[in-house]
Amino acid sequence: MGLGKITLPRKILIMNWRTITWYIGISLLLVAALMTVSGIVACCTTGDESRTPLLFSAYLTATVGFFQLIFVRKGHHRLGFKEGNCIVVGAWLLSCLFGMLPFLFYGGEFTPINSLFESVSGFTTTGASILNDIESLPRGLQLWRISTAWVGGIGIVTLFSMLAGKSDKTTLSGAEISNVARESLAGEKNASFTNRMLITYIALTFVTLFSLKLTGMGWFDAATNAMSACSTCGFCSRNTSIAFYANPAAEIVLTVAMLAAGVHFGILFLAFLKGRPRYIWKSETIKVFLSLVGIAIVIVTTDLMIRGNYFSFAQALRDASFQVASISTTTGFATKDTTLWPPLSMSVLIICSLICGCSGSTSGGIKVDRVILAAKGIYRKVKLTVDPNGIYSVRVDGRARTEEQVSDAYGYIFCYLILMVVFAAVNIAFGQDFTTGVTASIACIGNVGPGFGDVGSMSNYADFPAILKFTGMIEMLIGRLEIFPVLYLFRSIRNS
């Protein structure tokens, strides 16, 4: 007897678009609030020409956000995964769109495509810029530029989900924070995990700010660099990035801050805010990450001494440590033009920009956690080939991982590399040389920022044609949302 077609209730098939729209309105109000803060700073700064663009943009953004709250009824049903996923992707897209308004209204180098590129690069914490003269920007606009990165670091939805009810908060944070990030703290509820991440993020930002101030930086530079380092964005208020300061103490502070921002915030919370530092050394993922960073620093330092025309070991170690930490955490700060470094050093940095930091951090890239899962999964396959009757499991941090979790790691890495190759081919097809095209693709999908060739650590994306700026923005968003939420959205809309 054949089976008839199963028809699901209409309520199951159709998402609650009113609730989705309502929550996206909340995200726009958050963006408007940050624009207002930057506008107030501009008003308090003599001769700051960005006050009108910022405050007018805040007014427009708040108007659209309030429209959703006033005229769209939220509804009372519990958010499902599909709605949560649509809210996450929709909030990111609209925040980037409205986030471009202050740049667009200010003018100068900010054409429409450049304004959107700078906004997307900030919110996704990529740090790729189209600006040739950053220091010419007024202080209010510079603060807005860094604010997009700081909000994007912890996650737009994570921030406004703090205002949601308990069940909705759990759904929203679960949709924005990847499964691999939550697996590192098994047993933690999404809501509790989100609270810990936010507390740690704010605490790390303030500690970095005051530490930079102690090194001699002014308050504004200390604040913006702290926000940029902890969000692992790499936006800086200086044309030559951190090289401008020529301050070894500040470089040490930023190196530590970047590495801290590249490890799991939940573990940092337990280690420092709860007074349990042993959790750092108990985490296999963190130990692997820091070991890889250490090995990369040794290789690059040695290579700079042998082939890089460095005559001082201390200087080679200083430059290598900062650049490896910056690229490994996808921050993108620079103290040297790494396009002038020997091929081996550049190769090591490219590998660092692929693997990157830990899940549950503000770092982009594939993530060390997935690399460990995939490597152990492959090793398990080899052992089963040799001993088919054996019973082997994949264990990370002392816990056995399911076959589904290992398969997810394989799938993510495969999709990541395929997308990277496709966009690299697009870059090359539209006139970029091989080095620029490939490393720009790696830098955009990994939210790293600088690559090599024409997009090196002391260069920018200003000369990219509009089509490549657009594809670069797509890469940044896909990388920041970690691929699958975008795919889920397309499937959800099709099914609806």
C-alpha cells in the first residue's frame, strides 16, 4: 500500500514574519543608538563636520526601527529556529545597510559602494577598508566606524537579545552562535552562555583600554584601538595602523588583547572573572591554538633573521609576534608591511588566516575547533581502516564527539574552502593578479582584512572595481554568519 502525500498545517510551513520584522526593528534601534552616541561625540568636538550626517542617519534609522515596533504586532507565539535564523540574517543585512548612511551623507571618499563596503567590513569585523586617508575623518565618524566593529564583534543579535524574553533569547542566541562554540561548554544554556560572553567582552575591552592608556596613548586612540582589538576587526584611526605609535608597550598590550579575544569567551569568563585559571590550561582547543601561534612566531622570527634582512633578534621577534597574533585572530592590525617579508613568512601568515582562533571568540576563519575535530575524525578513519573491528571515538577536551559533530566540521571546512576558491577565481577574472585575488578572498571570507599583493597590511581595497567590492561584501557576510545560517535562510524562504 503506497503512502499518500503528507500535508503539514499552514502554521508550521509559514514563518511568523511579523515577529521577525519586530525583532529586526529592535536591531535598527540599537544601531540608531550607537549613531547617536557618535553624533554626540561629534557635537562635543570643535569643527567636527560629521555631526549632521550621524544624527540625521540616527533619526532615519530610529524612524524605521520604531515603525516596526509601533505598527507591527509582535505576536505571542514562541520563536522557532527558522524565525530566529531569519532574524539573525535580516538584522545583519539591514544593520549594514543603515550603517552606511553616516558615511554616505559625509561624502568624500565614501561613494555609495564604498560606504556600504566600509559598513559591512566594520559590522563583520573584517577590517578591510577603502579609505586612503583615515586620519582626515572627523572624530565622530571615526568613532562610528569603530563602533560598527565593536557591535559586530559580539554579535548584533546577541546584544539586542538581552532585551528578549527567556525563551526567545535562547532561540536568538542559538541562531547566531554556532554549535561548535556551545560544544566547548557542554551543559550551558544558550542564555547563560550569551551572558558570559557579553560580560567577558565588555570586561576585556575596558582592561585593554586602561592598559593602552598606561602605555601613553590618548583616551580616544586607546578606546578605539581597544574596541578594535577586542572585536578582532583591525580598524584603526591612523593611516599606518599601529605602526604609527612606534610603541613596544602598546604592541604587547594589543598582542595579549588580540590573543585573548581569539579564545573562547566562556572559558575566559570561568578562568578570570570566576577565578578559575586552570580552565585555560584544561582546554585542549586553547592549548592547540596557542601552540600553533607559538610555532608560527618561531618560524617567522627565524625566517626574518635569515632572509628578511633583520639584524636584531628582538626586533624580529617583536614584529613576528605582533603580526602572527594579528592575523591568527583575524584582527588585521599592522606594524610592518608584510608584503615585503620572505615567502616562507607570508606562507605562514596565510595558513594562520585560514585556521584562525577558537569558537566562542570574536575571531573569524575556519576555527581551531573544527580543524581539531576534522583531524581527529580523519585519524579515526585511518585506525578503522587498519583495524575494522576496533572501537574508536573522537574526543575533544575529554568528551566524546558524535559522528554528526565530526561530519559538521567536515562539511563546514569543505564549504568554506569551495567558497574561498570560487570568490578567488572571481577576483582573478576581474583583473586581480593571482596573489591579490587569492589572498583577498581568504581575507574576506575569514574576516581577516589584509592579505598580500595589492591588499597587503599597509594597503586597502580602494582600487578594487565595484563588482569585486560587492562580491567581497558577500564573502564577509557569509564568513561572519558562518555559512550555514545563510543557506538555512534560503531554504526556509523557499519552503515558506
